[in-house]
Amino acid sequence: MLDQVSLALDRGEALLLTGPNGAGKSTLLRVLAGLCPFQGGSFTFEGRKGGTPEQALDIAYLGHLDALKPGLTLRENLALEAGIGGGTCDDALEALDLLALADLPTRLLSAGQKRRGAFARVMLRQAPLWLLDEPSLGLDDNAIATLGTLMAAHRAAGGMIIATTHVVLPLPESRRFVLTPQEGSTWI
Ligand SMILES: Nc1ncnc2c1ncn2[C@@H]1O[C@H](COP(=O)(O)OP(=O)(O)OP(=O)(O)O)[C@@H](O)[C@H]1O
């Protein structure tokens, strides 16, 4: 499905992955996250080979699904990530305006609140490379602006972002990579 895709990202950079439905954007993110095997090619992060346990710590992945356990509270859902990444749950919850909802079962949260919870988990991983699959899905304007602030802070600290989207994202000075499998892929 993906052929002749070549990407390189420096510290502080962001890349918007665009293209029509079914072009392979999510698949590419999943390959980079080590969730999907690839037949050829390679991926390295600062010398570490993709798909290894060590390299997994370099990456925080946000998929289409929020992957929050509905029976656990938001705080409980985030505790594991905080344990891996070393961040503080309450700081991430506050950054996403979720502190007041932290002890509710996640099944009671709205779609946008769950999405913000999933983004809080990305932050807690404290990984240099964020892979975000349509991060603004279900978010209102305020939440999208918050997302922009948090992504800018991540980049200012030397972090990198690869995000897929069909809408405008608050990622200024990002590069764009258009996946068009039938005709090849293009940098613009
Ligand atoms: N395991 C699989 N087996 C067969 N086909 C698959 C598999 N995974 C994905 N595909 C197909 O690969 C193509 C790319 O899917 P992908 O989800 O990466 O597209 P996308 O660019 O993210 O699309 P969208 O904009 O709709 O989110 C689709 O046609 C999809 O059906």
C-alpha cells in the first residue's frame, strides 16, 4: 500500500500528512508507531531502529480511537502512561481542562472530553515524537486552540509532530506531505 515514502524530521519540526480517504495516512502512522509491520524500508530515530522496545519510548501515538477504558476514571486511565513517561497526571489534566472530570468513569465523558483525555495521555508519555491521527476529531474551537498551544510548547522544547488531518490544524510553519498512492507522494 505504501511505496517510495521517504520522510525526515528535525527537532522542533512538524509534518502534516494529508491525502484522500484510504491514501494510507493512518497506516503510515501505525507503521512508524510500531503497530503495523512493514515489508521493506526502515525507520530510525536518532540512531535507534524502529519497532524496538527502546525506540517505542521515543513515540507517543494518538489513533482514531481514544483507547480509554470506559469503566476506569480518566485519572486511572492516565496513571499507566504517567508511570511510563514520568509526567504528572494532574498537570496533563489541567492543561486539557479536565481536572473537574478526572474521577468520573470515562464512559460518562463526551466525545470531545474523551479526545482531550487521549491527548493528555500523549503528553504524559513525554516522548519526543508525537504521532497524531486526526487529533482535532470531535474538538470544539477552544479545545483546538489548546491543542495548538500544547503542540507549540512541545515543538519549542525540541519535540516533533507528525499529524494526519482533513481540516486546518493549528500547526504553524509545518511541512506538508501529501499521500496519493496512485500517482506517488509529494512534498509541498
Ligand atoms: N490490514 C489491512 N488489510 C487490508 N487493507 C487494509 C488494511 N489496513 C488498511 N487497509 C486499507 O488501506 C487503505 C489505507 O487505509 P488508511 O486507514 O491508512 O487510510 P487513510 O489515508 O488514513 O484514510 P482516512 O482519510 O479515511 O482516515 C484503505 O484502503 C484501507 O482499507
